[in-house]
Amino acid sequence: MGICRMLTILALLGLSAGAAFVGTVGDDEIFGTSTNDNIDGNDGDDIIRGNFGHDMIDGGDGDDLIFGAQGFDSLFGGEGNDEIHGEQNNDYISGGAGDDYLAGGTGQDTILGGEGNDYARGEAGRDLMYGGEGDDDFMGSEGDDTLYGEAGNDTLNGNQGLDTLYGGAGDDAVYGGQQNDYIDTGTGDDYADGGSQNDTIYTGIGRDEAHGGEGDDYIDTSTPLETQVPDTGFPSYQGLPDVPADPDPTDDIDAAYGGAGNDTIFTGDDDDYVSGGEGDDYLDGGFDKDDIDGGEGDDTIIGGEGDDLIDGGEGDDLIYGGLDPAYPDYANIPDDGSAGDPDPVTDNGQDVIYGGAGDDTIYGQDDDDEIYGEEGNDVIDGGVDDDYIDGGEGDDTVSGGQGNDTILGGDGDDLLEGDDGDDVIDGGEGNDILGGQDGDDTLTGGAGDDTLYGDADDDVLFGGEGYDDLKGGTGDDVLVTQEGIMTGDEGADVFVVDEADQPREDSLVITDFNPEEDALVLNYPEGADLPDPEDIVLVQNGGVTEVYVDTDEGQVLLAELVGVDATTIDPASIAITDLDDEGLAALEA
């Protein structure tokens, strides 16, 4: 020990009972006996070895090096930057004030870091570890460990085993490790990674980031939990700081990543980011403006209250822009007793939702939503208010719900319904079925053989390319197509033969034309040479009036009026126009 005094106590002294030894105020080296020793290093940078027996060792002030050896030892570093090794059996280790290095060794150890920035390793066994004040770095062992970071910006790693980790106050980084771990990050801006297997992660107040990792994980960033600290049996231990009873949630933006596996994630208040990753996940954004990505797998996604951005990703997803119907009045918080009574919810938010690849089911719910089904055969319900819905590729089923909706079917054979409100519906490519239902709707079949139902009120129906079937329903409707069948039903309707100059394989059949209240229009492209009224020829063919127009190539059949007597129609009453779609929609009988 150089000029420092050294006190050596050896087992050769023949001490058969426990003994008490006190070092000097200098740098001592002390060896215990084979019995249960009580050793006080006093001041100085001491080296103390417990040897055999269940020893009580206190390094005192100074930077001490302490080894417990083979017994059930209680080791105290005192003030100073100490290094303590429990070694064999179940030890109690307290670093005290200072930046300490603490190692449990084999056995079920209890480790307290105390004040200062401590570094601790459980090593082997089932350990209980407390960081205390300061920025601590703690790692468990192969066993099922429990780690408390307490105050300070701590790093906790459960390592192997079924671990329980509490970050406490401060900006903590918490890693579960290789088994089914439980993580509560506490208050502060925390980072949590469950690692492999099926983990449970809670984050409290602060801007947190949580990763479930592999396995079926449960992540809840919505509610701070009050951590329960077990009794250590040592009265000097002060425990964890209390969690505020009424925290301020105004700055609590979280990011949660499920990773591989079937994960469950709740984020609660504020503008959060959620990524489900691989697997069949349940993701709930809770309140405010959330960004949710389901990733691969058949996911269930709840946007919750607020204006959310949702992407289902690959897989057959179930997406609600607002609340889960299982919770019609409240935010979706897991029923584990941790959340208390949630606040009532009245606003689901203006959501932007992408279904991604797969056969998705999407509910926009309340407010003005923007929904894209993308690839797959999707089922989409816009819900209440004015929605924009694009089914994308695939055979989609879309209901606009209440409000003035815009619905695009995209590619595929789609079933599109406007429901209540003045809706604009476009089937796109494919053989589509469109229903306006209530309201003054505008329906466009697009390419393909489409069926259009105007239903109630005054509707405008454009068949588009293909052989279309148009039914106006009640109200004064405008029906426009090139080939197919048109039925006005009730009301004073306008029947438009569109692209009248184009050759066609099939004529246009009008099943219920009423010369006394309906109008027939021959519409040509803008700027085309229009025929004269005297070029229109009506021919009676049984119970059908055929409408021809004389051209340089001969007569062209444009329309067949079923059940109409040709003598009841004045050819001059048939309008000849070159209007665009907007002009046609404004026509009245």
C-alpha cells in the first residue's frame, strides 16, 4: 500500500466467532475471517475482502474496493466512488454517495446505487436493484430481476429472465432483454425496448418512445402508473418519488413501435406516432392527432379522438378513424384497472386513412375524413360528415354515410353507396354498382358495364363507357349515357344520348319515357357539327318508338323509347346540344 498504513486480519489468528474490525483513516487492506465479521473501513481508499461467513462491511468514506466472498453479506460503500462485488450467495449491496460500480455475483442480490451516477450488474441470480439519485446504468442477470431506476436519467437492462423494470423520474432508457418483461418507464422523456418475447410496456408523463421488439407485446403510453416499491427491510432506503396525482398532459407526445408479433398499443393523449410492425396488431391512438402505421399483418386500428393519419399497411385490416364501437362514449384504455374513469368523447376527428395492400375494413366515423382503400377488396364506411373516399384497386364496397361525400371506386367491380347527403360518386374502371340514395347526387359509372341508382331526390347519372343501366328513382333526374338502359322512374326526367356522333354496337333503351313531362336530348362533343332538327326521324316499331338521325352514311339508330307512340312526339322537341358534363347536369325537363 506504499506509504499508506495497512491493516491485515487473517484467519490464521484463530478467531472462531464473529469479530468487529475498524480500519484507520488511511488506505487499509482488510481480510475477514471464516466467521461472521463486522468490518468498518473508516476513512481512506480501502480494500476489504469478507472471506467466509456472513459479513457486514462498511467501506466508509473514500474510494473503496469491497468483496463479499462466500457468505450472505451486507456491503456498504459509504461516500466515495466505490467498487463492490457481492460474489457468492445472496448479498445486500449499497453503494452510498458517489459514482459506484456494483456487481451482485451469484445468488439473489439486492443492490442500491444511492446518490451518484452508478454502474451496477446483477451478474447471476434473481436480483433486486435500485438506482437511487443520479444517472445510473443497471443491468440484471440471467434470473428474473426487478430494477428501479428512480431519480435521474437511467439506463436499465433486464438482460435474461422474466424481468420487471421501473424507470422512475428522469429521462430513462429501459431494455427488457430476452424474456417476457414488464416495463414502466415512469415520468420523463423515456425510451423503452421490450426486446424478444411477449413484453408489457407502460410509459408515463413525457415524450416517450417505446419498442415492443419481437413477440406479442402490450404497449400503453396513455396513463402513468403509481409504482409500488417493495419493502427492502432497510430503513435507510427512501423509495421512489411519488407520481403526481394530476399530471399535466399537454406535452406528452409518444412514439410506440410494436415490432414483430401480435402487439397491442394504446397511446392516449397528445399527437402520437404508432407503428405496429409485423403481426396482427391492435393499435389505438387515443386522443389528439395521431400518426398510425399498421405495418404487415391483419391489424385493428383505432384512430380515436382527433385528426389522425392512419395507414393500415399490408394485410386485411380493420380501421376505425374514431372510436372503437366497443367504447362508444370513451377513449379506449385497457380494462386492467390502471386507467381510472376515462373522459367522455364527443369528437372523432378529421382523419386521413390509408388501407394499404389487403382486404381492409375501414370506418371513418364522425367528422370530415379522407380515406384511401388502396389495393385489395376493401369495405369502407365514411360515417358522419363530408368524406372523401377512394377505394383504389380491387372490388370495393363503399358507403359514404351521412354528409356530402365524394366517392371514387377506382379499379375493380365496386359497390358504392352515397347514403344521406348530396354525394358525388365515380365508379372508375370495372363493372360497378352505384347508389345515390338520399340527397341530390351525381353518379358517374366510368369505364365498364355499370348500374346506377339515383334513388331519392334530384340526381344526375352519367353512365360513361360501356353498356350501362341507369335508374333515376324519385325526383327530377338527368340520365346520361351512350349505350344501355335508362329508367327515369318518378319525376320529370331528362334522358341524354351522349356522344351521339359516335358509332355504337347497341342503341340506348329508355323504358319509361313520358313525352308530357320528360325530355330527350341528343348530345354531341363540343364543337361538333350538329344535325338539323329535320334530320331526326321517328319510326314506330311495334310498341317501341325508334329515334334515328340522318347522316351522310345513312340513318343511325340512337334511342328506343319503350311503350311510346311516335305520334305523341314532335321531333322538334328533341334537343340537340354540344354540352359538357356541367352543362348536362344543369338541364331540366
